[in-house]
Amino acid sequence: MADLDHRAAHPAPADPYRWLEDADAPRTRAWLADQRRLLAVRPQRSDEPAWAALLDRVEREAPDRTPTPPAEAGGLLFRHERGPDGDVLTVRHPDGTRRAPTEGVIGPGDRIAGWQPEPHGRFIAVQLHRDGAETGGLHLLPTHPGDRPRHLPDAAPYATLAFTGEALVYTAGTRTEHTLVARHPADGPARRLALPVPGPVRLTLHGGPGGNLLLRTRPQPSGPVRWWATRWTGRAVPDWQPLDLDGRRVTALDLNETVCFLAGDELLALDLDELARGATGRPAPLVAPLAVGGPPAAGEPPVVAEAPAGPVTALRVLGPGRSPGLALLRRLGTTHRLDVHRPGGAVGGAADGAPGGGATALHWPARLRLGATPYDRHGRVGGSVWLLADDPRYGTWTRSLDGSGPVEPPERRAALRTLTAAGRDGAPVPVTVCDPGPQDGGRPAPTLLTVYGGFGLPLEPAWDPALEAWLRAGGRIAWVHARGGGELGPAWAAAGRGAGKSATVDDFRAAAAMLVERGEAPAGGLGALAASNGALVVAAALTREPGLLSAAVCAAPLTDLARYQVGGLGRLWAEEYGDPADPQALRALLDYSPYHRVVPGTAYPAVLFATGANDARVPPWHAWKLCAALGRAGTGAAPVLLDHHDSGGHQGRPAAAGRELAVRSLALLGAGTGLVPPVGPPAGPCTGLVPPDGPCTGPPAGPSGPRPRPQS
């Protein structure tokens, strides 16, 4: 690979476009006006009507656009739906009637950031993000006509919450510094609950029936994570009991009125009745078949078989009592495995990996998620859970699972394959590939790469209308599972942190080269689409090796790694990137910092940068500075464009604006790689989609959808 390498000691980094960091300065406003004019006369505009028509067909023919799994509570079925006009929550009553409690609450610029029904189904707690701003606050929306909605403005962004008795308990405050507040959902003042540790502290709350609460605390700005539990009636001061996990990590948990199950490197059970009576909060490992020989004796936790390899990423308790069913979702490399175990069955499967005790199993190579803990019409933990699976070519599909039968995916599925590239140091880098059709494996096709490679978050193939449009046009998609992501476990994630982020960039480059060498993509037929940390990786790759890609779309990228801690949430990311105040760390940062690797007189590929004025994570000036540097340095005819939106944020744009960005992105990528959208009369409905009925992460990778967000 041709490598514009700069691995010698770096002087103080040059910063010719620092003035762009002042968004309100006249010089910056004039520059932005120039970028809008360049965008208006972009050379790919002639291709956009055909891409828009194809995207219209994709959106019109998708019968299920469910970004989150359905949920059951109080005998009602709740669904979150996302269409071309925006988000809506619907409630289906037992008599079959449907209503939308969000009607009149959600506007065209709003996205549902999170939602959770009350166990008896009386209302839904919803958090909205307006015009891309990741704000706090909760809307309590009643499910029955005539009841009055309520707004709780003090709820933290991405608040966690629980229901206990007649109280709603939730995290209040800022993104990283929380208090714990209890309110009656209908009326009454807020009551701040005592915490087991002094502030400032970051909290994550989990709740279950019977007043059971679990709390994760992490002092800010840094400190050890601890877990606590209590059974709180809503009257006295919560008596938080510490959990003795003996250093074990917790990757998933769920609870009913009696038992809390915790998963990490092993499966644990905590007897909540014993804890409420004052016993030590030490969960017991589960090492034998669940409920063999009858229910466990009082005071003894249920036991289950040893789980096969692969961390549990989600866990749901199915039903009440001491021997409930369990749903366990594991990540096995770049795929998922789901086991659903009936009450009294074995959990984890036999030694050969086959499910045991009546478990039903599903292996799925794309994004797979479990819905919220189900509750029956009496507000008790139910015996089934909803599953949401993504298929990059044929949309999403859902199932309600109780372990009584096999998990049957749709007959028609995307043609997904796994290839392997060799990193610069020889490390194998998995690449998931989706072909345009089942007969296209190995045939050259314009290929769109995407990557994330950071914060231990997995990049998972997912459905997005822009990605389906690319596949329908005859293109291929490749998800690069680079170091820094969570696909292959903690060691793989750690290998892409700090100075290892340069290896993440090289993993992406190796994957791109492998696709051309194998004939999967023709010469000049590679494009890239990525966001956030993934957009940083793509920008670093195209400045390190300018001939690698023919076109790229970078949404909300970090580009000036010498100043990434200025503004946004950068001050929280030293563990991921390294501290620029440390000379050694600064040298490592400048080794791949895109803004500092631009070389005058170089022919760079076509690039579209997408930013939003309401991005509270990555300041838009990162993209602006690299856009200005590339525009001045490049010698080729490929355009360098900026698409900035005043109502956009890190998680995307309002529906109409997001769709416009998707069309512009497809046109630029198609023109660069030689992919031409089909023209002609609209095709008939896609019969491969299953009937409805629950990204970004890993989340959709398309520019209009949510994207994986840096953890802070």
C-alpha cells in the first residue's frame, strides 16, 4: 500500500484553520456560506433524482421499520415505529384497537431516544431528542384517552428508570453527574433519594417487581464501579446493600420479584428475598441444571449449566418465581446466538454448544436485540420476550419468544459472508460482506465499506434504507470489524485504544485492499460511509493512503486529535485516545490525526462531510477544519463538500433532512465508485419482507439513521 507515512518525532502541530472553531465569527460564517454554495452546485446532482426514486421505493416497500423491539405491559403491546415522516409509538389494546399516545407530542424534528412502559401499561415514559440535540427530560404519556400527560424536565439525558409501587424512580441531572429522584407519575413533587456514595457520581438504575432496585455507581470524573441493591417500598429511606462481585464484570442483568440474574464471564444469581432479610449481597455462580430435582430450597439460588463461550450481551427473566425461564443473547465473534429456556430447563446448553433443557437457539449474523422485560395484565413478569433482528437487505423482523418452539427466521435472507483480512501486524481482521444477491458472491461490485473501531462498541450489520438502496442498485457492503470495537471481546477493544488507534486505521486499510485483491471490488470501486469514531477512522485512512478510496462520506468525525478534548465530550475520552498533554501520547495521536496528515499537492478522493449545529459530542469544527485543509491541498477534480445542518446532532437529523443527506451521500458514493442507480418504472413490493411485529448501534450505518455513539 502506498503510505504517506510521518512516523518521525512531531514538532508542535500546525493549525492553520483554528479560526473555524469560532462558529459565530464573521470569517467562519462567510466560509460556511461558501460551502453551501459549493454543495448547491455539486457535480453529482444529476444522479440524485434516480437515487431519490430508489430510496422512495425502499421506504415504501418496507412493511416494518421498527428501530427498537416491541414490549408488553399490562396486557398491551407497545411498538416504536420509524417512517419517512418520523417516529411514533403505538399501543395495541386486547380488543385490537390501536392508538398513538405520542400524537401531538412528537414533532417532525423529534426522535425517540428511549421509551419504557409502566408494568401495568398505564403510561409510557418517553425521552425525545429535538433537532438533533441530546437533551434530557421525560414525557409520561397515558395509554388511555382522557388522562393527562406529564413532562419531567429534570430527567438526565438517556435517563435510566424503574417503577416501584406507585413511584417512578429515575436518574436526574446532566449526562455524567446524576441524582436519583422519585415521583408519583400523576402528580406530586420530586423527592431526591439518598445514594450509597457521595457525589458527583454517574448512575445506572435497574428495577423489577416488588420494589427491587439495582444501582450501578461510578464516581466522576473517575473511580471504581460498584453495584448496590435494595427493596424499596417508596416510603422509608432506601437501604442500599453493596453487592460483592469479587471483581467480576457485569455485561447484562434482569430480575423478577425473587431473583436477580447477572451475566459477565459467568452467570450469577442473587437471592433478593435473602438480601432483603440482611444476607450478604454475594451472587452465587450457576453451575448445574436449573431446578433439577424440584425448586431450590428456601435461601438457595437456582442453578444452571455452565454457559458456552461468548459473553452474554442481554438477559431477560421470563416469568415469576425462583425457577423462571431465561433468554440469553450472546455474541460469538461477529455473530449472535440466542437461547430461550423454559422454566425448569437448563441454561447455557450442552458442552458441544447445543442448547439443553428444551432451549431454542438462533444464530444470526446481523444485529439482534431483546425487548424490555415483559409484564402481564396484572403487572407481573411475563413468560415471553420480544426479539428484533436486522437483515441488511430485507429489513427487520420480530418474534415473541417463550421457549416453547423453534425460533424461525424468514426464509428469504441477505447473502452475508465473513472474509478475513490481515492487519499490518498480521492479526486477522474479520469483514462481514453483504452481496447484492445470493448469486453475486465473489463477483466484482462497487463496494461500500463501513467501520467503527472504538469504545468497545460492536459494529453489527443492520438495516438502513440507504444501505438497502445501495444493495438494490447492485453494490456490495462490507462491515470492517477493526480493533477498538467490541466484536471480539475486551482484548480486541483494548488493542484499538490509545496508540493502538493507528492499528484500527490500518485494519480498515487492510480490509479495503483485501476486497480489491480478492476481486470483490473492482479497481477504483471502493467507497466508505461512517460516523463518529468510524468517520475518524475513514478520514485517517484516506489521508494516510489517498488512493485507497474513490469516495467517502464522514458524518460527525473527530479530525484534529491534538485538540479533541476542546469542546463536546472530548474531555471524557482520554482513555480511548490518549492525553494530548502527554508528549508521547501526542506523537501517537498525530500519527493518524487526519487534519495533520493532509499533504499539499495530493489527489484525494471525493469526500462529503456531514455535521450538525446541535452536536454536543463532537464539535462540527472538526469536520470543517479537515474540509478546508483538503479543499486547499487537493489537486484532483474530486469534490470536497460540507453538508452542515442547523437542526442536526450527533445522532442524525430530522426525518426529511436525513433523507436529503442520504440521497446526496448515495449520489457521491455512486459517482465515485461507478454504481449507477436503476431507472425505470417503480418495482412491485418486495415479497421477501415478513409482516410487521419490534441501527446505531451497532446501529444502522446509513447517514439518516442513528449511529454508534462514543461512550462517556
